[in-house]
Amino acid sequence: MLDIIENYPYLCYEDDKLQIQQKEIEAIVENKASPFFLFLLQRFQENVLEIKSKLGKHIPDLFISYAAKANYLGRILQESHKLDLGIEAMSLFELKLAEKAGVPFNKIVLNGPAKTFDELSYAITNKISHLNVESLNEIKQVEKIAENQELVQKITVRIHPKLKDTTERKLLIKKNSKLGIDYYRGIKLFEYAKKSPHLDPIGVHTHVGTNLTSHEFYDELLGFLNEYVTDLEDKLAISLSEINLGGGLASRSTLEKEGFQLEKLGEQVSTKMDDIENKKIIFEPGRYLIEDSFVAITKVLRTKKSWGRKWAFIDVGANTLIPMRYSHYSVVPTIFKGKGHYTNIGGPLCLPVDILSDEAVNFEIEEGDLLVVLNCGAYTISMSEQFGYPRPAIYQLTKKGLTELIKPADDMNQMINDSFYLS
Ligand SMILES: Cc1ncc(COP(=O)(O)O)c(C=O)c1O
């Protein structure tokens, strides 16, 4: 029997045994210590092609910039670069990662509410083309650095859009958050930049959250942005050539489940924004590209029953599978042994939040079983901590079905030595 898991075309069961990208699970786990992560390069590549082709149908000048913060493994950045994506970075560390992956500075977007002088200088000296600013003091520092370098720095202003109260309430990044600047003060930044011989205000940027699945939301956002751009033209004679819509799209699997269509989003952009032929439209997806391109393989260490519940404890915990409001971790068995008791899945940490999801699974689980956790690519490894345990190794599943180590597990002895550094 061949059973494909809905919305995860790379997973299927043959005779109740899991295959990932047509590769049998036994061959994948062979000679590897549990737990480990697996980067599904093919899925990542398909996600990139999907977003580029679907949005690109209606957007003539589209620039997709992968948000490194979602998962900054070197291999992912290199693959993004090979697929002609830019990189969205938020720190000197991420700038240097992008550089090491071979990404030129004209394809790097730099964001952040409190970039340091060093970060700004590094970016400007290297002739970064997409610099988002969000405060008057920052814009003045950028101006100073550009003046010292005798150049004109292009800038984009990150604003928080004006949206209906009902829409605002649903956003992760709300209007009084620390990120971006209100649209009125944003105008002041444009005004300041326009007068400076060392600044060239070319665009507007906005990013209001993650896991977005609503076409109505984009209608509203794009409507606001179009008015904002028109206002800048009418009142300040500033003509913008870049509209950066930020990140925030839900993963491809989630969008497909929710019936959200990227092609329709492209169409929304092209119909809502005036003069689309003369505007570069930027997206900075992280979650969309990487969330479902990663799985974790984990062993059941212990089971127990308590307060009427069955628990299974796996050997990967909330120190790498960070529990976030928008996490979508879910578990499937490597060998399906039939339906069983509803079982809650927890990690090994002594923390009540160290549970994989609120949903129990109902397949047979015993100690020693191997399970696969889906949707582990976004904001896991990049946010992981050495809380109680070393972080797991990361392998890549190649197109030929081979596994390749791309990041070793933390070395426990090294962790112990570091802890006693001064002793
Ligand atoms: C400015 C900016 N762009 C893009 C992203 C990526 O968001 P997502 O992973 O939801 O696509 C983030 C995430 O925090 C961000 O802050």
C-alpha cells in the first residue's frame, strides 16, 4: 500500500513503512545517532521555484530575498543563492553569513530596529542596495557614513501600515510594537532623506507578522501602500521604485491546506499597485521556504500514563523545537503499527512547555520507536539553545537519496570544557 500524507508529497508509506523523498527510512537512519534533523533540499528547491513562478506570473520585477533568521545554515544560504534569491539579514553575523554564501551586497536586504554603527558601516562600505531604516537617528547615522564614504546611499523606510482595527488585532506585529515606524513619522523620514545629498529614498518596507494565510489581508495592505506611495508622489514629489512586502507567508503546506494561492497574490499586487511595471516588488519569505523543508528524526525514550493521559517522551525537545505561537510541529511514525491510544508527545526537558503540540496522536507508540517530526525548518535551529542537551546533528537528503552531514551535533565534552573555561 502506498499512502501519501496530504500536503506533504515527499512523505509516503509503503507497506506501513515511511519513505522520505522515496528513500526508505531504514536507509536514512542507518549509522546515525538519534535525534537528528534532515534538510530536504528538493522540497526547498521546489518551494523556491513555486513562489518565484507563481508570483512572477503577474509581477514583472520580482525580487525574493530569503530571511536568513528563519534558518541560517550555510547550505541553505548557498542553495538560496544558487536559485538566485537574495538574503534578508538583521545583523553583522547574518550579513557575513550571506557574504560567505557568495551573495553580493546588491542582493542583500538589511533590516533591524537598532543596527549598530559597525553593521551600518559594513553594509554601506560594501555598497548594500537594500537598506531598510526605521528611525530618524538611524537615518542620520546612515547619512553620516555615506557622506564619509562620499556616496549616495539608497534607503527604504520600514513603516507600520494603517489597517482596520479588526485586522490589526490579528497581527503579530501591532502598530504600537517596537518594529518599523508609524506611517506619519515615516513621511518625515522620507522628507529628511529627500533633502540630503547622501541619501536616496527609493522604497517603502513593511513586515507585520508571520503565518499569513489571507488574501483579504493583502488586499488591505496593498491598498494602503498604494495610497502611501501616491501621497509621497503628490506631496513630496518622491517617486518610489521599490515596495518591500516583507516576509510572513505561512509555509507552502499550510497555504495549500488553507487554499491560499500565490498566483492570486501576484495578481493582487499587480492590480492594487499603480505603475507596477516600474516598481521592484520585494518579498522576504523565511517560513514559506524552509518550514516544511526540514524534519527531525527522534526516538521515543519513555512512555507513561498519568491523569488519564498517555505520554511519549522523545529525545528532541523545546531547546531546538522552540515552542512558538506559530509552530506547526506534528509527528508521524516511521513504522505504522496500527491505531493506538491517543498519546501526547513531550520532549525530555524538565519544562512544562516542552511538549510538541497540543494535539495527541493516535497511532501505536512504544519505547524505542523512531518518529518523524514535520515542519521543523523555521525558527528552530537558528533559535536553538544548549538547554540541558547538546544540539542535534543536521544532515541533508540529496536528490540521489544520499544523506550528507551538513552540521555536526554539539560536542558534549566541549560544552563541559566551555562551562569550566576559567577553572
Ligand atoms: C523584517 C523581516 N522580514 C522577513 C521575516 C521573515 O518572516 P517569515 O519567516 O514569517 O516569512 C522576518 C521575520 O521575523 C522579518 O522580521
